[in-house]
Amino acid sequence: MSARGAGVLVDGRPLQGPTGRRGVGRYVRDLLGGLADSGRLAPLGALIDPRRPPPESLPDGVTALCPPRPPGPALGWGRVVGPRWIRAFDPELWHATFLAPPRVPRALPWVATVHDLIPLRHPRRFRRRHRLVFGLSLRWSCRAPLVIAVSRWTADQLVARLGVEASRIRVVPPPVDFTAIAAAAGRGGVDGVDGPYLLHTGGFDPLKGVEDLLLPAFARLRHREIALVLTGGSTAEQVRIERQLPDRGLTGRVHLTGHLSPADLGRAMAGAAAVVVSSREEGFGIPAVEALAAGTALVVGPAAATREIAGDVGHLADGDDPEALARAMEAALEEGDADSPAAAARRRRAGLYARDVVAEQMIAVYREAAGW
């Protein structure tokens, strides 16, 4: 152990390719940023896949380790040459953050993050190859001496479905960077949307509940002046949603923005009358934390992990149907403005997930795993 801290190598491959724009990419980016800012881990490295374009950026204080290019699939070759990759950085601890974890050198302390068990719980929504890779990766990750679950819900699923000993599980939430939220204070809104609006972020995967929960719930609202803003998703998914709007009586009331930059998303959060997370299942739910940080009213559907985040400061649907979600949305729209006591309570709860707070929790897990 060095004078300033310990050498830690984090799997940075989720920062590359499509996952770099998804929740897992943000998890790794904000985790590395929080760990680097703590100044307590030196050196701090990120393992990078040489076959993919490099990450757009890495936080200051993080060294990229790009091992020799493997001659085949990362999942298989990671089991063969993974120890060589990891030893090249000479770390004192390895952190596996996502799928296809490489084999760890013998006797090296390591931890692994498990985000969710969704492909196992909803197999029909995923292709056979995806289920196979996910299942193998998950089981390899669960061999870690300490397994990090991003929510209590995920931890309970690991125990119930995979038999992971509860004594090896540590619940550490994803760190959330509130920079864009703070910058948007007092100037929230969405270009092209006049008047109050509800906001949903994260795209239109079936488990997000947009088509079977959110849209029918929105159509039931008494507040006919309110708009609904939907962000993310592919062009094909947006077209599919747009074609449904006339039959649902929602023409002109629903706005699809596509992907927003972090700054624009922060403005959208800050300006919303409420943020709605209608998902049926999530491993965590970063949009919910962002809503809390903005002081914006939060509505949560069936997803147990996101309800865990909201606690007693969110509006939780009392059933798994559009009527229940509509009631929660109506209650949120009756709340006060961003300076109300309820908004202050939401901001305080968001502090539980701040990047510096979570970094300290993660360092404590590292210390436990490595015996520092």
C-alpha cells in the first residue's frame, strides 16, 4: 500500500462503444471520477479494450491500461489472458464493473459489481446469445470475494436466485454527478415545449413501461394542459411511439426529443413539473436520483429498486397498472414549487448518491477486500 492509498484497476471497457452512453458507462465514468477526486487511491487505472475506439475522456488522475489485442472474443480470451492484462498494471485490487469479467490473477483481491438480473428474470426479452453471455458473466462475477450490488433489491435477488451468501454482498449505489443539474438551476426547460410538462428519460425498452403504463396513464390525467416529454430511444422506437399517439388521443401533447446532452438533460430535469420513472424493473434508476437532486417531484412505477431510491420523498404508484400510475402523477402535480419543503427533502435524499459520498463507501469496500 502506497503512502497516499492503494493501486486499484477498474474495468473501464463499459466506457467504450454503445455502453458508454448507457447507465453502466455512466456508472464507471462517475465512479472513476469520484475515486480520483478523493485523492486516496494512487495509482488508479482503467482497463481499456484495444479493439474499440478509446473512451472520449477519462477523469484526471486515471491511467488507461490498453492490453495487447486478444485474437478472439473478449469473453473467452479474457478467461485465458485476463491475468496478464491485469498484472500489467500491477494493482493491489481489481474491480470488475460489468459483463465479460477477465480471469483474475490468483491471490489478487478483487470485487465485482452486479447491476441487475434482468436477462435472467425476463428471458423472453433477450436473445439466446445475450442470455448465455450474461449468465456466464454473472456467475463469474459472483465468485468475487465481495460482490457489490447497486441496490438492496439487486442484493436480495442475488441471494434468492443465485444463492450468493449475503455475507459477501455489499450494497453500494452508483455515484451520480450533479454538475449538470446544478448548472441548470433557475433555467430549466425543453426547447420547443411551452408550459408545464412531465419528463421521462431512458428510452422505450418494453421494461421501461412507456407504452403499457406511462402513455395510458398520461391519457387519464385531469390536467389536460400538461405535456409529456420523452427522451432517448432509437429513431425506429420514436417512430413507433409517434404512430400510437393519435389513437390514444395524445396528438400534440407528447414531445419526443431523442438523446439530450448532459446539459440539456439537466435543464429538462430542472424544468419538469415531475419526472416519471414508469419502469417495471431497474437495477437502480439514475433518472430518479437526478430528479431528486433538482428538487423535482418524482413519480415511480413498479420498479422495486427505484422505489428504494425514492423512499418517502417520492410518489409511488400503489399498483402495477395505468390507473395507479396516473394517481401518483396527479399527486405529484399538486405539489409546490422548487423552493418548497418537499423539494428540499428531495435534494437532501439525493445527497445519499452524490459522487463523493459513494466514492467513500466504495473505498471502504476496497479496504475490506484487500485488508488495507
